[in-house]
Amino acid sequence: MDEVPLLRVVHVAGAVLLLGNVTITGFWAAFLYRARKVIPFRLVARAILWTDLAFTLVGGMMLVISGILLMRARGFALATTPWLQQGSSR
């Protein structure tokens, strides 16, 4: 069975989780800052931090793991791929 389509879906889902979380965190932080006199600041800030940790971690792991598996499925060598070598040399 070809696993590439499933890995692509996981990769895109990881990107959506990661980027969506970064975007929505800015919205919630701005909302919390504006309503800080009405809403319990510590409780909501703590919830934002925990969801950031969870979604960023899960989305990032999905991206990295599915990216490595996609490279292997396509026959790219992980250590000798030019764009990875350039990124790690800077």
C-alpha cells in the first residue's frame, strides 16, 4: 500500500494545527488584554499557554515526523539533501 497520500494528509494537518494555533493565539491574547478587567487574567492566560504547548507540540511533531517519512518514501537521503544541508549550515 502506498503511504504517501496518508503522510501528505498528516503533514498538511500538522501545518494547519501549528499555523492555526499561532494565529489564533494572537487573537486570544489581544482579546484577553482588552478584557483583562472583566475576565480572570491568570486563569485564561494559563489556558492559552497550555493549548499553545499542546497544539504547537503536536503540530510540530506531525510536521517533522511526516516530513521525514515522506522524504524516505520518495527516496531522498535525509543527510545529503541540499535544502536541509543549507538550512543547518547557517
